Amino acid sequence: MAKISFLDYGAGNVRSLRNAIAHLGYEPVDIRRPEDILQAERLVFPGVGAFGAAMQRLHELGYVEPLRAYLQADRPFFGICVAMQSLFEGSEESPGVAGLGVIPGVVQRFADAALAVPHMGWNGVRALRQSPLLDGQDPAAKFYFVHSYRAQRDAANSDWILAETDYGEPFVSAVQRGQVMAVQFHPEKSGAVGLELLRRFLAGEAARPGAGTAAGVPAPPMPPKPVAAAPTRFAKRIIACLDVRSNDAGDLVVTKGDQYDVREAGEVRNLGKPVDLARRYYQEGADEITFLNITAFRDFPLSDQPMLEVLRRTSENVFVPLTIGGGIRAFTDADGCAYSALDVASEYFRSGADKISIGSDAVDTVEAVRARGSGDGSSAIEQIAALYGNQAVVISVDPRRVYVASPESTERPVIETAIPGPNGERFCWFQCTVKGGREGRDVDAVELAQTCEALGAGEILLNSIDRDGTGSGFDLELIAAVRAAVRIPVIASSGAGCASHFTEVFRHTGVEAALAAGIFHRREVPIAAVKDQLRADGIEVRAS
Ligand code: 1PR
């Protein structure tokens, strides 16, 4: 079995890729010194975070020249996401920073202003020619992408381009020449189809012997493969959410609020064990799993080791994106030891999270920005996005309707609502809360979303205290207002009671994802039934 060398430059969550390689029966050995690169038999290079940070790290480690030599020698190489982009000459994301320059072209930001950026979610891959890496893949298969920049095919690089994907425009989703290959998506987060593609590389089955070399010797002409001309279709995401807390016996359990009240007959509702439920939802076809540590606002999450252990164990067997929220902000523990939000988030990433979600601290940040007039780089959002990338930062919003008799009754932006208030009020605004809905603030959901987007957040998880656990459907007016106000992806949350509620929220608001908890935990509506309904209603979803 070939030795797998692993190039981890320490910028993000590569634990999942290590787990995927181990799950496939291989043991990755870390590159520790530049000379390890040229001795590698088979090299896997995951790229996370910004292009410039990746290239800077490679230079600091002295890896750039050995890597160029390895690639020029057409040695087995598999790059992922930013690592694929690093093969090009450069990227608009980091002007003036040179890439490895093996492939002609400059990576650019998505241009289509109508699309949510980052391109975050499941999309197809259209092979432009035959290759053992992709041959035989189900043309309907979808892979998990999360990136804001993309490479495009042109005359100078076309012999490198193996596959394209459509997102407003076609972009490069896989490159290959000889033994050198790389993909824009994350195979370690793309379920069974991603694991199979990774397995082919690890097993030495992903390239035809003598099929050309990275050194520029053109591959022998391949018999033209009838290219599936159908455009790839971006899927809506169905996310399973696990609200987690300790019960009165001190066990970490999955619970569920009814308008954020998680107690029933005085007891914390216990709906199961986090690791078991997460694995079940992965097997049932969830496109993402979100854990929310719902009492972390008062308990210090890093002392809450069971939550980190939940992440470590879940990431060993769940190969779709994991988000963790709860307690991500600066803390001083009982011993007076101070931790930054970045310290807390980094611990979550090291334990296997792909994204972190910030709730209460985001509201504090918006109030500070409003008072100061702008961001100053000190917020958790700015610090975590700068190191781990925008796509790693989700903002969890806990809004509730505040009804007013007229728009003049408040300074906050109101909507005229089709759902009258308790006294027949026809206007309301969406008040943000902190500490799990326990404390209302003078911030509305649209302002919070826009300010956090401007600070670098990559996604909005939009809950609704009014709809949470009710099964009465999503708060479409709230969701439509936030969706229209930002360009980053929005996840609709709270209130799902049946499969058609998902069709309703996608059709009415255009959000990229919808999340549910209660109907999945209580086994009332399987994830597959939601996807079947959406497919029947003409909405693109990933096959479960
Ligand atoms: O403020 O950064 O420490 O983060 C706390 C996190 O915990 C936030 O994401 C907040 O939304 C969440 N949270 C805090 N208290 C509760 C509670 O329920 N008492 N969970 C809570 C909020 C919202 C969703 C829920 C959907 C779908 N839960 O997670 O799963 O509403 O539910 P449904 O499909 O059953 O209707 P911080």
C-alpha cells in the first residue's frame, strides 16, 4: 500500500480529510521538511483559507520549490480547493502573490452579482474528457463546494482542464495532467461520491500510465468523450440541527426547544446522543450537520470538553460539512485565564468543525460597530474570517417579532405583516436576542445580517423564536427580508412541520438552505421525504 504524504500547512480543518483517508484504509504521514516532498510516493495537499495565506505559508516552510519540482516530475499529486487554485499563476484574492504557476491563468472572484458568494453547497461536475479519476461517476452526482474565487478554462490551459461546473458561469472544478490532479470541491465533505474519488487517487487508479506529464509533454489524444452538455445544477441544502446541552444529570444530550424552552415537565428534553444522531442524519442524506451548544453562553465551551469530543468522534464517520455554534466569544475562565473568540473557534476547528457559528457575540459586535461607525478588526467575526476564510464564519440570528401599531412607533425598520399582532397590529420588526432568546436588544435582524456580512461573515443561520418548534412553517416574511438584504448564503431555520414547508420557503424566499430539528429528531418527517417532495416540486437537491 502506497505511503500517503500529507501536506498540512496548518490553516484550517484538515482533520476531516485525515479521517476520510483513514476511513479508506490509509495512514497519512505528515510532510515535516521540504525534503520530505521529493521523497513522497503519493502527495495529498488540502487547501483551506485564503490563497495568499496558503502561498505565504508554503514559502515560510520552504515547500514552494520542492513542490514545483515534484509537480514537474509528474509525481502523484492530489490538491483540494485552494490547493488546486495554487497550481495557477495567481489569484485576485491575493493580488501580487504568485501561485505555483504550473497551470496558466489567474483565479478570479465570481462575477455574477445575482448569485450568493461564496459558492457554498452541492453542485455537479461535468467531465470534459475521459479520466479514470471521474470515469463512471454518476452524472447526477453532486460534490460539496465552498469558495468565492474560481479558475476558468482558456486556450492556454485547456489541456489541463478535466471538468467544469456551472454557477452563473462555467468554472474549473477539476484539473489533471498525468499523475497531477486537483479539484475545487471537497471530496472529504462530499459523502460517498467524494470518498470514491479520493479512494481512486490513494489506490493509484486515478490516472492512466503514460497519460502525459505535468512537465508539459502533452497527453496522447484521448478518444473524445461525448461531453454531457447539460449544465450542472446547484442544489438546495437540507441541514439537520442538533441543539446540545447537559441535562440535569450532567449528560450531554440533544434537546429541542419549543420557542426556545427546552424543558418539558421540568426536565430538559432528551432526544438522543449527539454523535449517534449526527451519524444517523448523515446516513439519511443530510447535506450538513449543525451542532448548537445552547448553554455555552454561560458555560465556558473549552471546559465543556464533551462538546469537543462530540465533534472529534462525529468527524470520524460523517463526511459532510459540520458547523458548531455556542460560546464563541472572548472568555475569562474561573482561574482568570483569558481566551479570545479565535482561541475558542480554533479549538472547534481542530476538533473537526468546518464552520463555526456566532450568536450572541454578533449582536454585541453590531452594537459596537453602530456606536463606533465601523469595524476595527477586533471582532470575533473579523478575526476568525481573516484566518479561516469567510466561508468558515456563520452568524446565528435569534430574532423575535416585535409588533408596533405604526412605523412611527420605532426607529427600527418595520414590515407590514400579513400576520397581525396580539392586538391586531399590522406592523412588526424582528428584534435580535442574545443568551438563547433570554435578552432582547435594540438591533433588528436585517441590520445584524448586513453588518456581519460587511465584517466578513460567510453565511447567515436565520432562526425564529416565534416559529421554533411550532411545526407551523418558516417565518417567510423574516426570511425574505434578510435574504433580500445580503449576498451571502442564508439558511432558513425554525418551524418546519412537513416536507411542503421546505418547498414553500425555497420558492417564496430563494434561500440556499433550510434547517430543521424537531421533525427529524421525533422521526415525523425523514430527510429523504423532504428531498423527494422538493424533487417532485422541481427543486434541485442532492440525492440522499
Ligand atoms: O449565543 O453564540 O453562545 O450561540 C448559542 C446558539 O445556541 C445560537 O445558535 C442559538 O440559536 C442557539 N440556542 C440558544 N438557546 C437555544 C434554545 O433553544 N433555548 N437554540 C438555542 C436555538 C434554533 C435552532 C432550531 C431551529 C429548528 N435553536 O437551532 O433547531 O429553530 O427547530 P425546529 O425545526 O424544531 O423548529 P451563542
